[in-house]
Amino acid sequence: MSAYDLEPADRLPFSTPEKSQRYETDNYRGAVGLNWYLTDPSLQFTMAYYLQPDELAVLEPHLARIGDLMGGPVARWAEETDRNPPRLERYDRWGHDVSRVVMPESFTQSKRAVLDAQQALRDAARGAQVSSGLALFASNYLLNQADIGMGCALGTGGGMVQSLVSAYAPPDVAEHVLAKFASGEWAGETAQLLTERTGGSDLGALETTATRAGDAWLLNGFKWFASNCAGEAFVVLAKPEGAPDSSRGVANFLVLRDRRDGSRNGVRVRRLKDKLGTRSVASGEVEFVDAEAFLLSGEPGADAGPADGKGLGRMMELTNAARLGIAQFGLGNARRALVESLCYARQRHAFGGALIDKPLMRRKLAEMIVDVEAALALVFDGTGATNHRQPRGVRQRIAVPVTKLKVCRLGITAASDAIEIHGGNGYIETWPVARLLRDAQVNTIWEGPDNILCLDVRRGIERAAAHEALLARLRDAVSVSDDDETTRLVASRIEDLDAAITAWGKLVGGVAEARLFPLAQFMGDVYAGALLTEQAAWERETGGGERKALVARLYAQRYLADRGPLRGIDADSDEALERFDELVDGALKL
């Protein structure tokens, strides 16, 4: 580099061409531009752990292509959409309320590219007669590292709408709606409209009213938060006239953007929300004015009134399934934060060396690596898929809210850590991690914050003894794990968790409710530890590797072990530092 290539500030007496090299923009490219599948050994491990070799051979090339797409164009489009979010055209030139949400071109291009790539994966799987489900789940994880707003828009209840419409909608409506989905025209065009100003999470307090009109209903009311309100089909909670003003009076309705006669329906978007993050998904306030709607439940009995009493329960079952997707959003945030942190720490030099060589920085990065891999194990186990060590995969009732509670919180802390690692640059919007923190915060709200999840854990314990299935899963995991110190520690903590659940069951009143949070945290900590020991045993069995055992050991030491009165500070060695390079090589392969 010649003196003429230097910025004026780089020509000062104590600056040199060598020093100015530290500020070369190309040195700080971060995650964007990488292939997010090929550079992620932990995800590759996960796919090999769940899929049979012949399945992996079919699906992995598509995951590699999707990894390139997400780390390249989709990640760049996401930044553009964040700067130029959707906008609302409320009225046309004649003053008619058209409530048209205009999506930016960057969002439209990204959505089409993602849908095309996922369809190619489905087609390849169908042609080879293998299931595409787990690979599509992995592709969404890759998407969420780029833009959880897009993930929300593409995942807001399409399967739920189709299943309810098939079962309950009038034949002509069902035929129309299902044809739109079959053609792909309505991919990513659905939403759930639940929340109102009066109720928030208390859905039994909603005020939206439904009045019968032939084989349809007319809805009137106001929804305070409606994500993906640019869509075409909505599942809406409302109370039919004559139903009790309680949770038992809540029913599910289908509302379409247009009436079945082709005219515009009474769906008005008052305004779009000026949100902290996830700006790529259009969230707004939606008012229904005599909106044509269709009841999505069986016809009531003579004494049931216009609602069958199961509307809210039916919606909560679907909501619980959606929670795993929200947990995956948090995981995507955490993974992206980790990658950005590793890339930056390798390039940034201070105090005579690279940040990544500093012991305190290695401590933080090692913790992030272990936490992300523990979260990855939780989220994929939540699908209920079998793996090579456990052919009895079961999706447990309590596991999903516990996973969401733990992983969505990690998305926030990992993004915050990434900002700290970047220093002042991390706080600046032109760098990549400020948006991660803005986006991550919503995951603890979507589909229920921590307190609502804890109440759901209580319902699972008290109404279905669902904790027994979770404990059985944990015991199964350690039963196929190697008989080492980590497994023995996890096994003992499983029994402690069993005892803790029994002890909690003897509490009453407010104390019992308040203790739900530490109980749910305990469940999540032990659950992740058991899964990591199970994975470690498979790695040893198939390739003789020891890295996952290292991850399991570090996780158990941090979350499950009794570190003693000195909290381990007196330990004369630190395995995370001694084997740091091995940890990093298994987390990010460049």
C-alpha cells in the first residue's frame, strides 16, 4: 500500500501502512457471503444424527444450496428490507379504504427465492421417496439466521389454516382456499389474529363478536397485534353472539381478504406497527367491520350455544406447535450472533494480538458455542424425530414450552454478547449485530412469554402428567449414553428433577405459581444435558470423535454440577481454553 492509498487520518506521524491494514473493510466481512450450511459442522452433525445415509445423500446437496442462498442474497435482502420496511396505503385516490400493505421488492425477491429453494428440496425428496420434513426444518433454521421476520411471514399458520378449513369450512370455501395453497399462490399468506387491547395473553377477555349470517358469520372487532397482516387468509378468535363471555365462549373463524363473491371483505388495517425489530414482517392493527367469516369448529349441540367450548383449547394446541418454530427463531439469532462474533474476534486486534487469542474472549466464545449447540439439540429433539441412538422419538407436551423458554432467552443474550464483542461498532446499525438484538427480543413475546409458558407447564403436569413423558425421554437419553462422569452427573440430575416436580406438586397458591419458573429452567437445563450426552455417545460410536463429549461436559459443568463454595475458581485447569480450537473448528469451518 502506497502513501497515496491511505486516508488522511492514516498519514499521521504514529500511523503506518501496516497499522492501516487493520481497518481494511474486506477483513470484516462477517457471516454474510459464507455458505451457512457448509460452514456449520454442528448442523451437518445434526442432519447426519437424524437422517439415514441414503436420505442424507439426497437432501444434503439441497441444504448446501440453501446455505449459500441464505448466507448470500437472502441475508443481503434482509438488511435492505430492515432499512425499507413494508408500508401501508390506507386509501385509494377516491378516498376508499383499501388497506393495502405494500411489501418492499427486497422482501418479495427473498420470499420467492426461499420458496423456490424449498420446493426444489421437496421435489427431490419426493422423487427419491424420502421425507423432506427434517431438511425443511433445517432450511428454516438457516433462513432464521438471516431474517426471523421472513421466517415468521412464511410460517404463520399455513398448515393450521389448511387443516381447519378441510375439517370445518363450507365446501365451496374449502375448495377455493385449498386450491390456493396447492398452487403455491398463498404460501406465506396466512396469519393468526388473536391479541386485543383488553386481553393481551388473556384471550378469554377478547371482545370481537361474530353474528350468524346464513352459512357464514359477520365479525366485528379490533385486533391489536396482527403479524403478516398483508396476507390473504386469517384464523381469528371471536365470541359468537349468545356465547358465554369467557374462554369457553371463544371460537375460531376463517376470514379471507376477499369475500367469496369476489368483493372486498370488511378487513381494515388501521396502521402498521412501528416495531423495534422484525420489520420485514408486516405487523398491524386490524379492524373487522361486518367481515365475512366461517366457523372453524363443529356445529354446536342444543345446549352448547354458538361456540363448542373448544375454540381456545384448539387454538392453544396449534399455538404450542408453533412455539417450536419461535424457539427456532431464537436459535437462529443465537447462531448468527456466534458466527459474527467468531469472525470479528479473529480479525480485530488489540493489546498486541487478535481478540480470539485473549483468554477472557475465549471463555465467552466457548460458552456461546456450548450454549448454541445445546439449544440446537433441544430444538431438533422437539420435532419428535428419531435419531440413530433413539428409535422411539416422541414429541412431548412439556418439552416445547420448556425449549422455547430456554432458547428464546439465549437468542437475546447471545445477540447482546455479540454486540459487546464488537464493542462500539456492535451498537451501530451499519454493522450486522444491532439488528440481531432488535429482532431477538420479540421471540420471548411471540406465542407466549416466559410466564405464560410456565403456566402451560403447570397445565401439562396437572392435567396430563406430561412431565412423565419428558422424564422418560431424559432417562432414555442417558440409557444409551456412555457410562462416563458426565452421563452419571446428568442421570443424577434427572432424578433430582423428578424429586423437584414432586416437591413442587405439594406447594399451594402463589408460592406454587412463583416456583414454576425455576422448575421450568431446571427442566430445560437437564433436558439439554441429557441430549448432549446422547449425541456424544453416537459420535464416539460412529467416528471415535470426542468433541461432542467435550461440549456435553462443559455444559454439565456449567449448568448441572455443584461447583463448590469457590465456584470452581480454584480449579487448576480449564478444558474450554485448552481445547478451544477444537470447539471452534466444530462450530465454524472456514
